[in-house]
Amino acid sequence: MVATGSRGCTLEKMLGFLGSKNIDEINSESLEMMALTTGDEPVLCLVNGALFNQRFPPKPSYKEDVLEDIYGFEAKTVDFVTEGDKAVYEINKWAEAASRGLIRNFLQRGSLSRDIALVLANVPFMTSHNNDRHCESFDGFKVLQMPYLSNSNQFSMYFFLPDERDGLQNLLEKLVCDSGYWHQYSRLSEKRLDEFWIPKLKFSYDFDVSLTMKKMGLSFPFMENPKDFAEMVEIPEGLPFVSKTIQKAFIEVDEKGTVAGTSSMHFGVSGCCLPKRSSFVADHPFMFMIMEEGSRFVIFTGAVLDPSRVN
């Protein structure tokens, strides 16, 4: 959403950051990604929203061609000074309803000030409905694939578990350096496991993208030249301009797709006459990923640093 409303140096830098050739490519991929949210299984939703300060109204072409036609929602324009807290309440109710009660308190009271021009919100969430398991061992780590039960799109959740208990950092560096790792490590064979354990996961995480970028020593030109957002909003001369991009994600994993309880998933087979089979025991830091198999879109990535505490 941000890149499509940008121009100049900001657009150039964002295209490089996203690895895209142009805006048309971004819009095409966004349409394809939004199409993945249709259907009842698995529970996948990309909740998007935009709130504009009435001092900085949206450009009609951006509002209609991008927000409505591509991302499927209607942006709102309100007075952040007199109706800021009311708008926060409405946004929170909308996000809670759209996410079926999973996303709550998306914005905090007082978070909208007169100098903030707009708020772009993106909330991906997914709950799991797992079926069979596929597992393979690679050099220094194992990969577990758990396909979701679905009548339409073919989603899978992948777990990347290093052999060494403190090997997550090295594994992440290896995967980051190999941009096509999900192709190499996602063609797995179905396998029975004599010992299988992953923790139930239920957590959410949110952050201010602009603030995080600053802490990382990164910046986009719009921080110094807000006119680069002129494809998105009307920017009157002389008015201070502040943008805020919020990312909040929710993920829940258990064996049946229900709300996780206090116990963990633990399946085992015992018996002296059974042949030796492989195991997958995620009792130390690991990475996980959700991907749609047909399009190869990676919907979500994350890491669990202490499996004993995620319940």
C-alpha cells in the first residue's frame, strides 16, 4: 500500500527493498495475495485498513484504484483532533470483527495526533488445521511440513529446526543468504515419526514500522521529503506531515485448530518391534513459515526462541 502511493526516491528505494521491478508488479502480486484469503479453510485473513486525517485527504485515484480495487476496503477520513479516540474505537471494533475476535486493541487511545497524516494498517492472521506430516533432514537442520486441510488453496506450515540447540542464528543466516530456500526445502516426503513434538503457539506481535526502521539505521526519503507521498494524499504547503505504519500479526497453532490450552502437542509411538523411524522434537529455538503452495507466496514467518514458554 505504501509503495503504490509513493514516487521519486521513496518509490525507487521501496522497489529495491521489496525486490520488485515496478508498481504494476506490486499491484499484480497484491491482487494474487488477496485472492488467497477466500474460502473457509484454513482460517486466513489479511485485514487491511487506512485512516486519513481530514487535513490530508486521500487522492481519489489512490483511494479507488488501490485501496478499494486491490485491497478491498473503503478508507475513512476523520478529524484526528476532535474524533481521534472515536476513530481508534471504531478501528479496533472493525479489526476485532474482521479477524473473528482474534485481533483486539489494534490501536491505543491517544495514538492519533493532528500532525499524523494517515495510518495504514495491515493485519495478517491464520489459525491452523493440520493433517499429515512431511519431514526431511538436511545439512545441520530438519524441516517439517504440516499441510492444512483446505478445499481450495493449498497452504502448509513449515518448521525449520536446527540440529544444534543454539543453532538458530546460523540457520537463519543460511536461509537469508539463500533467497530460494522455500523451493529447495519445501518438496518433502510424507514420513511417520517415532517421536514428534511441537509446542502449541498462540501469540501476537505488533510494531511501528517507521520506528523500527530508524532503530535499524534505515530511512526512506519520505522522512525528509513528504512530497514523495503526493500520489497518496493531498499535502498542503506548510503543514507538518507525519506518517505511521503499523504491522500486527497473530498466529495460533495446535493439533485441531482450536484455541491453544495449557498442554503441548506430543505424539509418540513405542514398542520394541517397531522399525527405527525419524523424529522431530522442537524443544529448542526454531523458525516457522506459512506458505501457499500453488503461488509459492510466503504469508508469514517467525521464530520461537524458547518453546517451553509459548504455551
